Amino acid sequence: MPQVFVPKEIAPGETRVACTPDTTKRYVKEGFEVVVESGAGSHAHFTDRQYQDAGAKIVSAAEAEASWGVADIVLRVWPISPEEAAKLREGSLFIGFLSPHKNLESIRVFRDRKVSAIAMELIPRISRAQTMDALSSQASIAGYQAVLMAATYLDKYFPLLMTAAGTIQPAKIVIMGAGVAGLQAIATARRLGAIVDVSDIRPAVKEQVESLGGRFIDFPMDETGEGEGGYARELTAEQLKAQQAAVRKKVVAADAVITTALVPGRPAPKLITADMIEEMREGAVIVDLAVEQGGNCELSKSGEAVTVSGVTIIGHPNMPAATPADASLLYARNIHALILNMLSDGELVLDLEDEITNGALITHDGKVRHGPTAEALSA
């Protein structure tokens, strides 16, 4: 009977958990033994009793130290430290967000201990893997939370209000990037009554933006900005300047700006410059969802809300953690779907010919299989 171990998250501010009572029931039904460290789900309001009722074994913090070296599969949200990676037994499977380019020492430990490690952020964006797409499930929550945060910090209403004392005009919101997070941000801002302008380098998303009630900001490009897997590709310096010029008038006139633009494996493009912020009105708000990748805003700081020229710039590094129950529910189901894809006749099989497994597998059998990570380690 394969054993699944769910340790408690230790990263500051991480409230999610990689396995919920709901997915615990599913694992048990499929023949897995589930071991959960006491308190692992507490920040997401899943109690030890709920896990026990679902069929899990609860272990203390001291007992959990031994579980690392016994489990067949370890599930995690936040990237693992080298010290934690060293606890894993040889031949085990680790699944979680890994940020391999920023955690090379952990990847080196995985390789040396012959641990198979799957990075949830590398799940291929293909139709067969939609139920496993953790980036999308978490980005949707981030987009929703970003709008709520902007509304909380903003000094005015989002909707149009007609009162006996006069009319209050709706807030003007600019959303940069119309991926999963951006589209959810559009829908949420529109539900709150704001006027929403949207910038994206991929003309193909214009129809989606307009279907949600947003206004697409067109700017000339000689070629499409579509990259691999539907992501935006990295722009040239000239194209980036053209995009900044196209959105500048909208940004400086906005009450709130939400930036979501990311390019896989690259620093986030700088879309809002310091001089643009100087032209924005005092009281305006910027929420930078790309802050962990360097930020779309030139002046954003990870984990901080800073005020520059009267503009509040919020650099929340882990927006999904603000909605831990549903974020955990979706993430845990993403992992469960991935594990189901690897099951064959009740046995866990890492099929290197499978597009999903091959695409997300960072290390296996003492080798680093992910090309960019292998190059970074060699360098």
C-alpha cells in the first residue's frame, strides 16, 4: 500500500495545504495510506479530526520527522528546502511547486538522493492536463483576490452610485495581462461595477476580454505575442516600449491597476515605470501579481505595500494564500488528478513517454531531466 505523506507548510504566510479531507477520502478509496502531520490543514480550516474521519493517520511533529523518510509520495505546496529534501528516502516521489531556478540546491539533493520530483508549475497546458493545471487554479484565485485588495485600499467606490447628494463615477481599472488571473480580475472588477481596460500582447484574447465586459487596449505589433502553451512570449525592447506607450494614458488616468503579466522562465516584464507612477493621481492603487518574478511595476517590493507619490503599490507574493480553503481544495484536486494519471493497475508508474509526466518531471533516477534546470546546475 503506497504511503502519501502531507507535511505541515513552514513558509511564512503559506496557509494552503496539498491534501484536503476531500482528496484524503479519494486516496484511501484508491488504496493509498495517507499520513498527515498534525495541524497541516489548520490555516485552511481543515481539522485533524476531519482528516481522521476521511481515513488519514495523524502524526505529531516529532513523528513527522520519520515520515519524511518512509513515505512513497510527499505532497507539498511551497518549494522544499535542501534540509527537507535530504529527509526523503531514495526512490520516493515529491510533488509540489518547486521554482527550480530559485532552488537549485534542493534540486541537487533530489538528484543525488535519486528522488523523483514533479514541479506542479510545469504541468503542460494541454487539454488532457486541465484538471492538473495548478498554475491556472491558483492564478484564478489570485486575480479575484487582487481586485478585492485594490478595492480595500482604494479611496473610492468601484461602482457608479447615484445618490441624493450627487453621482459618484465608477472606478477606472486597468488590468495588464489577460491570462487566467487577468480574466478573473476582469470578471470580478466588472461585477463590482468598475470600468475595466485591459492590455495584453496577444490579440487572440481580445474576444475573451470583451465577453467579460472589459475594453481591450489595442497597440500595433508586427507579429503575435503568443508564446508556447498559450502564454505571452518575451517582448523585444522596442515592443515593450510600444506597449508601455499604448497603455500609458490609461494607466496614469486609472484609479487602480492590476498587473498579471508573466513569461515562463523569465523575469516579469516591466510594464509600469516610475515616471508613469508619478503621473498617477494620489490615492490610486497598483496590485502587482508578478512581484515574485521581479514585478511588472518598477517600484513594487515583494511582501510590502509601499506608497510612492501618493500611489499605493502592493506586492503580495502569495495571493492565493489569502483564500486558503478554496485554494487548497483546488490545488489538492490538481495533485490528485496528476497521481491518478500515473496509476496503472493500482501501482504508481512514472511513464517517461507520457507527455504530462515527462513535462513536469524535474529529477528522476539520479538525473536532472528538466533542460533549463540542468543547464543552471551546470553553470
